[in-house]
Amino acid sequence: MTARGGPIATLILIALNIAVAFAIQWEPSLIDRLGFRPNAPSLRDAVSSIFMHANIIHLGGNMIFLAAVGPAVESLSGSVRLVALYLVGGLIGLLMHSLFIRHGIVIGASGCVAAAVAYYCAAYPNMRVPLAPRLQVPIWSVAAIWIGLQALGAIVRLGDSGGTAFWTHVGGFSAGILLSILFKAPAEAQRRHGHIVLSALSEKSPEARIHAAKEHLAKFPNDLKAWAELAEAYRDATDETNEIVVRLRLIESLPESQQVPHLERLDELEALAELPSLRRSMLADRFGTSKPDLAIRLLESIVSQRDDVQRPDAVLALATAVRESDQSRFEALMTILERSYPLHAATEVARTKGWLA
């Protein structure tokens, strides 16, 4: 599940943190009322506390690094999982803190951000991220800078609450690693990197693209995008036999809305008959309204096979499809039903409709 329309969840989380910061400026007692107390824990206070911050540096440091890694995590795993990562990282961070320190009030999204940073690090251990307009640094160095800013926020106190609770970083970071394993983030990142490699090879020879696609599919055998790339590479290599095999697999695996180009290509290759006739009949019925020309060609591929058990029903379906537009063809199909299948149920249907005497 990927985020669509931009990093919506990241922006919402940042906006919530900023809104809470304004609320605290308006009513400072919110920290005492809703901050997390390890000696009197409650779920309500735990959730509210991970949107509160002690001072501008504390807030700014967390939001800068949430903005840096949040969109990447959201793009990789989706908005829902980013929110889950934020909440679980924050709550596990508070739990970890409570195991070691039982006094005071704990606030801040440090555990949440630590979880997001850890998740990103696990998914892209060798990636570099932008820190400034022409400055890219390894993700691990970003994590180190973030830890430094949290330490600075603990020292420079502009509010009434205490400094940063560093055990929350340990708990949040650990939660991020565990969730990256649960959500299979490293594998998904590797799969997407494979897509980038395949796209970069678009100008290379078909043979090179075939080789790259096969290597990728050896690791991710159910990656339909890679199968589609392989089909196009076989097409460019004029290897129709293997192209047909791959497109048949795609038709069986893809949702209906994505099957049409592959069905049309099989039609160009005169290979629709490679699909089981019952499957072609079902597809013709599904695409009868949205893709009538394709539906007709699917039915024609069945009608052309005289010994196919689905032929009588296909003849009736094809006659129904062309009745208004091609009367002579309609009559020819009725003749096939009457002469070749006089006792078949499809012929009885045609008689019931008044199409046959």
C-alpha cells in the first residue's frame, strides 16, 4: 500500500504537532494535565504526550527529521503504516523510558521520529538523503544529527517541562526496526530499486532488459510490474513465443482493468486461443460493455474453433453483439446454431427470442 497524492500523513502529523505547540503556548498547563507520567501511566496521556514538545528546538528538531524521512517511509509503505509507525514508536519509547525512569513528565515525538528514522535506515541502509539544497548525506549521519539536536533540546529549555528522555529514542528506534521487519520494508525497498534499474535499462538492448528482468524475478517472482517489463522486452526482441507465455501469466494475475493491453497484444499475435475457451468467454462477457470490439474478438476466437465445447454459447453471444450492427453476420451465426447445434441450449435460447423458427 503506497501513499497517493503526496505525503499526506506526514503533513498531518507535522501539522498536529505544530497545532499542539500553539495550544501549549496558549495554555501551558496542558503539559501538566496531558503529559505522560511514568509513575501514573495512562493511554490517553501516552498518546497526547507524543504530540507535545518542551521548546522550539525540541519541536523543530523532531519535525525537521520527520519531514526528511516521513515522506520516504510513507511512499514506501503507505500512509496508514506511517501513522502506525509514529504511534507505536512513540508508545514503545515511553514504555522503555518507564522501565528505567519513574519520575517526572515525558513529552515529545522523539520516540516516533526515532522509529521513522530506524525504519528508513532498515529499508535503505545505503541511501543518501538531502539535508540541504545541494547537500546529501548518508541516512545514518542524519540519525546522528537528529540525536544531537535532541541533546541540544534537552539542554536549552525554553519551556517549563524537562529535557528529552533519551530512553524513548532507544525504544522508538527498536520499534522502527521491528516494524520494518514486520512490514517487510527492506524487501519492498529492494523491489522498488529493481524497478528503477529496469526503467534505467529501457534504452538498452532487449537482451539486457530480459536478463535484468529475470534476475529481478528470481528474487521477486510475484512482481507483476517486472513481468510486464519482461513481456515488453520479449516483444522488442521479437520473441513471440516467450512473450505470449508472459502475457498469459499477466492476464491470469492482473486485475481486469489492467488486462486489456495484454489481451489486445495477444490478439495482434493471433494467440487469444492460448487462453482456455471458458476464460475467453468470461472475459468477453466482462468486457462486453467497456471494450465491445475486444469482446467480439474474444468470441470470434472461440467460434473459429469448431470442436470447442464453448462454441455454441460463443456463437449466440457473438450474434447478440452484432445483431444491431451487422444483420448478415447475425443471420450467418443463426444458421450455424440451427445446422450444427439444433438441440443445444443456446439454440433454444435463440428460438425463445424469436431469432430462429
